[in-house]
Amino acid sequence: MFKTYIKVYDQNDLLGKRKNILKRIKFINTYSPNIPSFADTLIYEMDNHFIYEQEWVYKKSIRDYHKNFLIQKLEQLAGDLDRMSALGYVHGDLNRKNILFNGNYFKIIDLEPSLEQIEHNKKKFMFTIPYWSLNDMDRKEITTETDKIGFLAFCNWVINKNFFIKNSLEKFRERFKNRIELFSIDEADLIKMNFNDLIHTRMKNENWNFERRLLDFEVK
């Protein structure tokens, strides 16, 4: 790796069994260099910390590229996510901040060593509001279901530059309380699909109304 992004984790802030954390770290170290859509990442132990070293992704604006080209790149991304998912990997926080475009690939960054951590003295799951699956809410965990919801929202943003969820915290609270769907496709159907299926489902529903039911998501 050349220019890198470095982060330091206090091991005491990573929640869960140590053997599971080490297993996840080994997985990231093994597979991220060989999966084109994943930023090459190395996590290693030093004293009571884990050092996170990730290749620097030189970001380019997707708005400079034709939509058909971007769809091809989304399909590459979906293929890699399907492969990693089949191997048991859950990213947990797929969103437009953690998927960067370098002109050739969409690159997934922020491969956390644990999906549950302590941040600012509070226990926290590593996901972005409101992309938490209803089932995962009930089970109080993060699975591939949440990855699929974040990925579909990302596809919507890539394909429709005006896609934007306003007041996400308030919407999330309402979603949690009333079990309200995020998309025009019901979540029970969405989570059965693989990542590549989600792209083609999105394309078949080009005219989706993103203001979904009572949640009233607004498109800016």
C-alpha cells in the first residue's frame, strides 16, 4: 500500500468475544486485498490497540460519469458483496460515505474490526441511521439484511441524484416504533434477494416514489 488512512482502536472499545474480533480481522486482512471493490486493508495488534491501515481511495464524483457506466460498476460492486456475504462477511455500514468511486471501481472503506463498539462512552452498533433492518432491530444485531438496505439506498442515490432522506433520525425513530418500510419494495422481499438482484429490482422500478407510506421520506 502507498498512501494510507490510519485509525487506532482501543481494544477495550471493541465489544464481543475476542476470538470473534480476531476472526473478523483475519478475514478482512485476507480478503480485502483480493476483492476489487474493497479497499485494501490491514489491521494489526499493537500493545492494547488495533491499528487500522487502509489504502487511500482517491475519490471522483459519480456525476461526471454516464448512468449506464455507473450501473456496470454497481454490478461489479454487487458481485463482490455477494461473494463476501457468501463467505459470512457483514460490513454493517454501507452508505454513500463508506462507498467511494475512484473512476474504475466503487470502493468500500471502513471495514470495522467489530460491529459493536463503545463510542463517546456509549455502546453502539456500527451502522448509519436509518439503514437498519427491521429484523435486525428486533434481534439487536447487524446482519447482511442491514447491508442490503444500505446498498439499495446507495444504488438509489447513484441512479437518482435527487435521492435524499431528510430528518433521518426522526424518521428512524418512527420506523423503529411503527415498523414502517423504507422502500416501495417490502423489506421481507428485499432481504431474500442477493445484492445483484437488488440493482435490477431498482432498475425495474425506475419511477419509484421515494416518499414511502407514513414515513414521508422527502426527496430534496
